[in-house]
Amino acid sequence: MKQISKLAITVLIGVFTLMSFSKMNDKTSVKCMVQMINYEGEGAYIIISLLDPDGNYKETLYVQGDDKEWYNDITEWWAFHGKQRPNIDAITGETIAGGERSMNVINIPTDAIDNGHKLRFETSVEEQEYHVADLEFELTTENLSSKKEGTGFIRYVRLMPQK
């Protein structure tokens, strides 16, 4: 009986170890450069979200802007998270101002690529506008190696998969 318990524990440890490694491997790392337009005023908050094929929020991939008191100004994304604000499932960096650029690595669930999902870039600047879809495009292998033009505070975003 003791030997069966040791074997069961060993098997469970092995299964949990494999599960933790597979979780790490199911993400695709992509370098993401965001170039802002020239504008006057405060730095922009940028939210990069993964949307499902129906256009619903699935996951927050990156938050640019670390002052949580302003998150409710990003209304569509805020509605997804709700007032209780669970731990945001993304890295948080500082805002970036007009004319500046930022370079970050985002980790995208691999099974969302070429599967009807989209990336959405929302932007908001204090006492200025909020752009719910400053940039939104289908998450395809081709689009992960491209440059996309924004429609609000974002001039363009350039994506480069990491190998």
C-alpha cells in the first residue's frame, strides 16, 4: 500500500509538472512597438486586449498606464473587468505621450492565432478622447509580422514575432 501511495504521488507530481510546462508553451511572444501621433497633453493609456471571434473580451494582454484611478475612463475595457477590479492579467507600464513610442513583448495564446480572434488597442488621454478601437485587427500569422495604422492617438503599431 505504501508503494502505491508513493507511485501515485510521483505520477501526480509528473502530471502537474507537465501541465505547468505546457501552459508556458501555449503562448506566442510578440514584440509590439506602438508609435503615438504628435499631440499635446497627458500620456495615453493603452489597453491591448484579445477578443474572441464574436468580438467579446477574452483577455487583457497589456496595459500601458499604471495609475489605476483612471482605468474607468477606458469604458469598454472597464466594463469587462467590472468595478471589483480583479488582478489585471497583464503587465502594466507607464503611459506614453504624444510623439513617443514604446516597445513591449506581449504573450498571445497560440490557439487564438488564425482562429478568428482579434487584437484591440484602446487608447484614452486625460481630458481628451477615448478610442475604443484605436486599432483592431484579426489575429493571423500574417498580421503578427506587420505594421498597422491607428485611428486615434496611435500612429501605428509594428508587430514582430519572437523566435
